Amino acid sequence: MVCGQVCLEFWRFRPKNFENRIRGTGQIGRKMRKTTLISLAVAVVLALLAVVAARGWLVDQRDAISAAARSGNQAIPTSQIVVAKKELRFGERITPDKIETIKWMSDRLPTGSFQDPAVLVGATDETARFVLEPLAEGEPILATKVTAPGQRAKLSTALSPGMKAVSIRVNDVLGVAGFVLPGDRVDVLLTRTGRNASDAYVDVLLQGVKVLAIDQIADERKDNPSVVRTVTFEVSTEEAQKLTLAGTIGTLSLALRNAVSIDTEESDRVTLNHLNNPEPAASLPDQTNSPEYQAELRRLESQINQLGANVDERISSMADALTPKPQPEAKPRPEFVTIGVTSHGRRTEYRIKPLDQ
């Protein structure tokens, strides 16, 4: 009601040219509506084109993914390989409960691998196989890590082609306190003493020698240090000769190397003269320019200056004290000595000779 009354009042008191203004506004509005409709139509067409293009791209992507999946399914290998079902140590016999087969996701199998578990599991002792190198759980079993059918897991089967096994006697000190374990690499040192103690020297006999066994243990998984009596090395024929000869003329000791160190070093003979060689001191850092050294030097110089300031006077006083001074001549001793005796109030003097005269 209020709005209707407001409109009626406005119409009664409208301006005279109000109708003309309305007609002009209508013409402008019709022109604006035509432009808006054209813009809207263009936008709709562009949107339809975008939808069609996006749909086509999605279809292409779906086809590409499907094709890749089909080709991937065709490339999946179906081969299998025999692996260790649990951790296996040196000398263990291979039995069905210790191995299993898994799918090998490649078209290439490792050299020396097995695909049939029956080949590894011998039905009798004559066809049984044994572990030559420790195997981790899930590790593929290779022909180089197991014995041939019926062959025992002996130390000779663990030797590399052309290599020999030589043992030396050690103690808890020479054997690096028992921390040398099978699989480690060590340097062998030869110590010799001549007729005189000053003729003693040490040479590096061999470097990077592989330890095959300690005492009668050849398992590389042994990780507990223990005091051993013998160490067995894998060496060449010439190295075996050197070890044998060195063991008869001197004392052999071991120096444990880094597990991945394979480099050899140029080493010289070390004698007793090298123990007193001052060259290592020259390689120490120069500390004469340090603030602490300079402060200590100034303190010592000050004390020396204080001690030397009165040294002349002290020397003179000491010389005077040590110089003999003339003594006054002693008076001659009297021939008689006077002794006074007082008795009853009277004094009587007597002259007597001293007893030493």
C-alpha cells in the first residue's frame, strides 16, 4: 500500500518531459540488450568448444593408460628363483625347510642361480649340498656360494682359484686382541732381533691379506671377538713362502685394515733409530706464536730480570762475608792469677799460677 501511494504521488507531480525521457531510455536499453545477447551467445559457443576438446583429451588419455596397462601385463616375467628362507651359515646343509622360490621380476636371472629347489636339495648324502658363504634371508642362492653335489663344505672349497691357505700362530696381542675375524683383511708385520738389541727392526711383510679362519672357525658371520691361537690366510704361492720363512726367523704380528681398504702403501723398515727420530716433533703445530706461549715467556723474562737486577750487589755482599777479617791480637796470659777470698768481713787475695801452666 505504501509503495502504491508513493508511485501515485510521483505520477501526479511528474515533470513535463518525463515521458520523453522514458522513451529515450528504452531505446538505449534495447541497444544494450542486443550487445549482451551477442556476448552471451559467443561465450556459450566457446564453452561448448572447450567441453568438446576436454572430453576428447580425456578419452585419449584413458586409451593411452589402458594400452600401457595391457603392455605392462604382457611384460611381467613368470620366471622364479631359489632364495634362502632364513639366514644360512658356512657349512650348513641345504634342506627343503631352508630354501624357497620367489618370482623374479626380470627377464634376466643372476648367473649361477637356481630355479628348481630339487637341484639344491640332495636326496642322499652323496648328492647333498652345503653352504660355502653366508647367505642372508631372501638372498638368491648362487652356484659359487654352495658346494657341488656330494662335496663337503671344507676350507679348500672356499679358496679362490690359484690361492693357498696358510696358518700362523698368534696370541692375544699379536692377533689384535682377538678382533680379527673371518673375512677381515690385515697387514702382516715381521719383527726381527739381531745379536744386539739395537739391531731390531720391523718390516711390513704382506698387505691386505684376507683372513679365512681363526682357530677352526671359518664362518664370516662370526662377530664376537675372542682370543685366538692361529689365524689362516688366503695367499698366493709366493706369499705362502714368505709367511712360512718369516715365521721361522722372527715374530709375526697383525695390523687390522679397514673393511673396504684395498690400497697398498709404500713402507720402509723401522729400526730403533726411528724411535728417537726428531722428525715427528717438527710436524707438530708451531705453538711459539700462541698468546699463551707469549704470556708465559714474558712472565719468565720478568722473573729473570728481577733476579738479575741486584745480582752484583748480592755477589759483593757474599764476597765480603766470605773474606776473612783480621782479628785483634790476644793479650798475653798473666803468669799469676789473683783470687780474692772474703772471710769474716775481711778480703784476702792470693796469687797462684794457672793449672795449665
